[in-house]
Amino acid sequence: MQRRDFTKSVLAASSGLALATLPFTSCKDQMPAPKALPNNWIWIRPDTTWTDDQWKKQFALLKATGIDAILPQIWNSHNTLFDHPFLPVKDRWLERIIPIAHAEGLEVHAWMWSMPMNVPEMIEKHPDWFSVNRNGKPSHTDPAYVDYYKFLCPCHPEVQAYVASNVEALGKIEDLDGIHLDYIRQPDVILAEGLQPKYDIVQDKEYPEYDYPYSENCRNDFKEKHGIDPMDLGDDAPAHKEWRQFRYDAISNVVNNHCVPMARKYNKKITAAVFPNWESVRQEWQTWDLDAFLPMLYHKFYNEDIEWIGKHVEKNKKLLNNEKPIYAGLFIPHLEPQELEKAYNIAKDKGAQGISLFALSNFNEAFQKELKRILKA
């Protein structure tokens, strides 16, 4: 497919969505109040080799333990597990399991990666779509940390339309309950403290190789507004208030002016997995007009104890002015089954509507029995 034709298909898929970078606005005054959401969720990395009967048994078990909604990963930046107009389709698994999950009383909220892109054809045809670090290195040639960290530029009009087109492709699936945004951010300029030893790094400040985005569109947009090329800021860039806020707003624009209107056009609920250290990934999610938020409160990544989960739930509720529900994301590998009750109660006591568990593959029999007991109590 020629680049010109591909771009046309993206724009067609996004139903005429405006390509110009829009000013940061909110849809709150235009959209109706969201419907009630489920209480307890679980992220699923699916096995497409399972039969319908296997999934039926799995979903029945999840419902019996107290799970109300599943978050199946259906786009991982390499291929999709649902019908898509131009991305590579590995399987139409999502369409297959929606009626099975619904029959067992579970809602289905499709989990899509948002800003990473690892499709070779897309990388070849659209190198200008990718985010650039402060050293001038684009993420598709010099990704930070791991090879799949090939993040797109949030300021590029075609990228904004592309992300919205993925939301639309999901929105067109009639019986899908909602759309769940993940990786709706930039690479971590500072990793969580507990993860830094894994990569044999110490990040005591914002180093240029991890500092994004400095792509041409972002630089030009900022220079037009403030008269400064951010690349000229050098090592002073992390302290520049306007440049920092500009990058928060760039991601918020993708969410509020592109993804949210598209989801609501198709009457889908829209949520996101978000970071507690949001500044480090340019993710000012408390300004997003989503229906709910699932902060990933993976306490050991931050060298913290279980009480930290409650502190962040409380902090997040204040950031949102208690206007939108929080579902505390719990990382099962960081917990013993007997610790689940403490984590659950701390989150609920501090204002969480419920919890979301990562992930199905870790949700063994011991955790299932414990969650069922907790919810019954």
C-alpha cells in the first residue's frame, strides 16, 4: 500500500476527524453522564487456541469469584485480535468471545495499546510518525529500555487520527461494552525505582535519551506558541514549565479531542490504565474526560508496601475531585493470596469503586478462593 493511500484509509477510518492539533478542551459539557460501571475487573492476555467451551468455563469461574468485567488485550502494537480495516489481523477472537462473556454476566472492555507501534510496514511507511528524544533519536530506531518502546508522536495530526481510528474500529463492534486505553503516554523519562536495577540504570534526573517527545511537530507547535525551539533548551528542558505542560497537553489532546469523542459516537464507555507517577510518562490523566480510571498501583515497582496503594487511591480521588470512579489496579505477582484482602480493603476504604487485577494468567485457585471470600464478607 502506498503511503498516500494508507493515509487516506486512516482518515476514512476516523470518519473525518479534524487533523489539526486541537486546543486542549473537555467534552464534559457536551456528553451525558456515563452509565454505572462494573466493580471488579481483570486484564486478560488471551490464548486464541482455547475453544469456546474453554472460555465459557473460564468466564463462568471469573463471574463466580466476583469479577464483573474483563479487559482482553486485542491490539498489542504488532497485530489485532479483532477485525480491523488496515492493521494486521491475527485473529477475530474478540468478536468470538463477546457473546460468551455476556452469557456468563461479564462486561467486555477491549484493551488496546495506544501510542506504541511495532508493525514493520507502518514503521517503513511512516517514520515521521514516531516520537523523538532530546538526543534527536527517533523511537523506532533507538527505543528506550526495550525494543517494543517504539512510541508515536502525540503532536502529529496523522497519529492523532490513527489512534482515533483504532477506537472507531472497536466502536463499530456492536455488542462491545467499552474501550480501554493502555500505553496512552510517552516512554518513562524516569522509571519506577524498583524497575531501574532491572535495566542496570540509575535515573536521578531526566536524561536526554529517555526524554520525549522532541519530534518535529511538537517542536514546531511549541515554537509557534512560545517562540522557543525546545531542542535549544538542552539540559534545562526538564525544568521549563511551559514545555513540560505542553507535552502533558499533547497526550491529553489525543485522549479528549480524538479518542473520547470517537468512543462516545458509538456509545461505548472509555477507560484507561494510568500511572501513579504520571509526570514521568507525560500523562496528566486527571484532566481526561474518561468514564473511569484504572491506575496501576503496583506497589513493589516503587519499593513500597501495601499501604501505599491506599495513599494513591486517596491522592487520585482528590486529583479527580471525586468526580470519576477509580478502580485500583493490583499486580497479583506482588501479592500473596492472604494479602489480597488487605490490598482490597485499603483501596476501598480510601475511595476506590473496586479493583482491577493483573492478570488472568496469575489469577490462580488460591487467589480465586480468596477474592470470593472477600467479596462475600
